[in-house]
Amino acid sequence: LRVGQAVKHALWVAHRHGNLEVPLDTSLSDSELQRLVAERSEQEPYALRSMVVEVHVSGAEAVITVTHEGPGIDIGALPDDLESAAVDKSWLAAFVIVPSVMDDVRYDDDGRTIGLLKKAVLAGEGEFEVADECDEAD
């Protein structure tokens, strides 16, 4: 479930900040960001762009890549104290959630592809469990 949530958030990042070109501007409120998303979802060229998701799963790991057709996402524009900023701006949560769940998150040099890696941990002979699973108490 957690990996699924991380992938969903990576898709949101690619769609909103890649295809729809919503800037990573921390002065944007959640409502302003939603307004921009709604507007650009109906406008060309934004509305014509798509994404490609590739998934490769083995007994050792899962690799998911999300590629969008917009200009690159400049992750360097994110605030240094991202977790604190995400408390007041829920649209920043994706940039906190994805790396907290996945073992590795990478943006390619042009900012158009997000790569996610989740490693498996061997539990016994021929069995595996996903790393960082929630305890039963969670």
C-alpha cells in the first residue's frame, strides 16, 4: 500500500509540475495550486500531454519510472526545509512521501523522468517481503 501511495504521488508530481508546468513556488497556496491545475488541465498544450509509466519487478526489487512530456521539473527549486514547508502546503507532501517510502528516488538530468526503487528483503527460503513494511501495530 505504501509503495502504491508513493507511485500515486510521483504521478501527481509528473502531471502537475511536469505536464501542467505548475511551478514549484512555495508562495502558492493549496487553493492557488488547485486553481492552476484546473485551468491548465483544460488548456493546450498542457491538456494534450501524457505520461508513460514503466514497471519492472523481480524478486530483488521493483523499479518504477514515470516520464512526462512537459519541461523538466527543477527539484532544486524546492525549499531546503521541505518537511516544514509541507505542513502548510499540502501540495508539497508528494516530495516528502515518495522518498520516505522508496529506497531511492531519482530525477533524470532533464527533469522529465522520475525513477523509483524499492528493494525486497529476504524473509526465508524463496520468500521475500518488501522492505520497510509496517509493523502489525501500525
